[in-house]
Amino acid sequence: MANNNDVIGYIHSVDSFGAVDGPGIRFVVFLQGCPLRCLYCHNPDSWKFKEGQKRSANDLMQEILGYKSYIRRGGVTLSGGEPFAQMEFVKALLSLCREHGIHTAVDTSGAIPLEVSKEGIDLADMLLLDLKAIDPQECLSLTGQDNRHALQTLAYCEQTGKKIWLRHVCVPGYTLDSGKLAQMADYLKSFQCVDRVELIPFHQMGSYKWEYLDTPYRLGAVEPPSAEEMEQAKELFRTRGLNAV
């Protein structure tokens, strides 16, 4: 466990009143830097490492404590980017939250090897695990990396009883496919650590960032899924005993 609360992290942004990144109202810290290059990423400006605002864990904790009364039934969520790519900072901040009795969640792609992320997983109260695909080759084509680390992370959480909200983005023509979703649901149905499955509809709200960054965006013509399509996707998980929302 990190004892140096002055360890520096690179922060993309913060949201002091997050309502979709874990239970309750949460202070969300978006860390800068990600090893993946997801085709549908809505924050490509968070990819590069060692950019953004430099903050110490202690300094950021003081800001969080200013909102403690608002997040008392929620907590703090570390998101990104990929939080576990800045492990020393994450461990320091999670430790400080624990000292102050604040619930913590880490929103992770599981892209970081378990031998690196394990300490952070242990310190967090729960994970929001964004599982890109069950098939390793599909995951590679979607993100630039296969899913071995994500599946190892899931298995470790099952072994240790770490609560997970599993997330999956439904992209028409890519991941919003009944066969692929059924395969994922069949894989997940035996995991006791998976408290809920959040199926997230693809959207175009971050597409302007790709243009701003002069980065080719392959999904510009893809329409968001309909409410009916999303309900059908959720039903595939519910019929297998999973709490899909």
C-alpha cells in the first residue's frame, strides 16, 4: 500500500456530482492516460499519458472532502482513461478515501495486468469493469488489445469476492449482436461477483473530439441503438439470471 500521499497523478477532469458511475451520488476523478484505442471511445482526449492537470493525492483528497456531505450515500469513483495505469496514485487516493470512510469504485477496462492492478483492486470497494468483448480477437479489433487481462481481473474478483458492476457498450454492427451478447451472458452467468450488468447504448456525443484531435473516426455513420434493441439485449442477460440494466 502506498504511504506517500504526495504522489502525483495526471488528472483529465473531475465531476463533483456524478450519478452514473457507481451507486449513489459520486465524486468522479477521470485520470489521464489509457493503453487502449477503442473504436467507440468518447474520451479520446484522455488517451495520452503524462498530460492533464498534475495533482497530489493529498490535494485531491482535500477537494473530495469538501463534498463529503453530498456523497455520503455514494462515494468516489476513479475513472479515465485507465485508472490502473497510474497505480501508485490510485493506491494513495483509495487509501485516503478508506481512512475517511468514503466508499470507492474503480471504473476500469481491465487492460492492466493483474500483477500490477491487484493492489488497487484490493483497496477499492468495488469495480466497474468495462468488458469489451468475450472473443479475444474481437476485443483486439475493437480496442487494439485482447481481453486476457480483463478476464483475469474478473476471475480474481470472483476469487476474492470483490463486487463488480460489469459494463458493456452496445455498438450497432459491432457489439450489439444477439449471438455475441448471448455468448457473453453465458460466460458471466456463473460469476457471483457480478452484481449487475450495465448495457450502455453507443452514442456520438464524443465524436467531435476525434475531429478536434485530427484522429480518424470509423464510426461516424453508426446510429445509436433504439430503446427496443437495448431492451432485447438486456433480456438476453436476464434470461440467464443476470441483473441487466
